[in-house]
Amino acid sequence: MAAPIEATLRRQRSLTIAALAVLTLLAWGWLFAGAGMGMGAQAWLPFAPRAPGPDAMTGMEGMAGVATSEPAGWGAGQLLIAVSMWWVMMVAMMLPAAAPVILLYARAAPAQAVAVRPAPGHFLAGYLAVWGLFSLAAAGLQDALQRSGVIAPMTMDATAKWLAAALLAGAGLYQLSPLKEACLSHCRSPAAFLSRHFRPGRLGALRMGGIHGAWCLGCCWLLMALLFVGGVMNLAWIALLSLLVAGEKLLPGGRRLGQAAGLGFIAWGAWVAFA
């Protein structure tokens, strides 16, 4: 009897791995295609804020057909596109680092509750729902920053030195903070997380995914804010931040990596502010 159950679990684990890989690749593919923003793939290394160029009024404003000299707020359609862009970006950046806890849940759920089938899809849904709420807030902030003229609508990176310096310094200080340490410890210990928060059934899986997503958001929200420094659709910057997120969560020396990055962000922010 145990052999068929073990075979079923192995098959479900393989399917979960395949689903996570496909979802991540689709998200990256959508980003390379422009994520519905009406622009091609972009990649550059963001050393300092760039002065807005002649294309500063293209991008989302061009999609809305605005021809005025003052940046206008987005309509519902533009906001929906921006939210979807941020959400797909969060899938591409965060899912590889979250995969270990999802896979461990798929294996541990039957051991925690007899005759309960794991529901990794519901766990994933709860996790992504948290990042969906973050994406809504990030898109709203992007709209406000574009209307204030401190980020470029086309490249979606900071054109104001004070904004770039503040985000870099804030992210660096947060990397060194006790709150960051507390959130990261939950992300780095999947077994301890599941032991503490396990609930059986699909609703339990949804709840666990939401809790894990909240800890993950607490760990990484200021790193995601750095997209406004390097360019929200800058694929090189997205990839570097993704590697940092995965490294500090998955590598044995991940906490030290995060702290080193924090010191680097503080120094970078000081250079941007005073150079």
C-alpha cells in the first residue's frame, strides 16, 4: 500500500517541479516580450540616475494617447497593465526562491495529516496573492512617481538623485535590520515554517502560502523598490535582484550575502547623493 502512495507523491512532486519551471519561464518570456507595455526588451547597468531624454513622454502615456506636456494619471486600463507587469515580474523574480518550500510542502503534507493529499497549487495561489497585492501598490506608486516627474515613463527609472539615493540607502539599512533578519529566517527555514504553520486541506494550503508570501514580502519589499532605481523593465537589473533574492534565501552564506549587499547599497546611495 505504501508503494503506490509513494509513487503518487513522486509523480505529484515531478508535476509540481515542472509546473513551477514552466510558470517561471513563461513569466520571464513575458518580460522579454515587453509585458504588454508596448516596448521591447531593455537591459543596462544602472550606475546613476539618468536625465530624461526626448522619449520621456512615451511608454504608458503614449499608450493612453496623451499629448500634453504635463504627465497625466493612468486610466483603469493602463493601471491594469502596470499591475499585471509588476505581478508577472514578481513571479519571475520570487518563484525560484520560493520553490523549495512549495516542494517540501508537497512532500510533507501527507506525513502531517493522514489521508490528506497535498495541494501545492493552493499554496502557490496564496503565495502569489500576496505579491498580487504588492503589485497593485507598486503600480499605484509608479503612477504617482511618474506624475510627479521623478521617474521616466519610458525606462521607468529614477531621474531624481534624491529618490535614487533614498531608495538605495533605505534598502541598504533594511538589509542590516533585525526585521529583515526575522523575515529572512522564515524564508531560509522551510521545514521550521511548515512545522509551525501547517494546516491540512486546500484552505490550509492557501493560508500557508499567504503566510509564507507575507514573510517573503517583508524580506524583499525594499529590494523590489530598487526597481525604480535601475528601471522597472530593465531586464539586467531584474536578473541581478533575482539572483540576490535567491542567493540570500538559498545559499549557506545567504545572510552574509544580504548584509554585504546592504553595505553596498548604502555606499552606492551616498555616491549618487554626493558625487
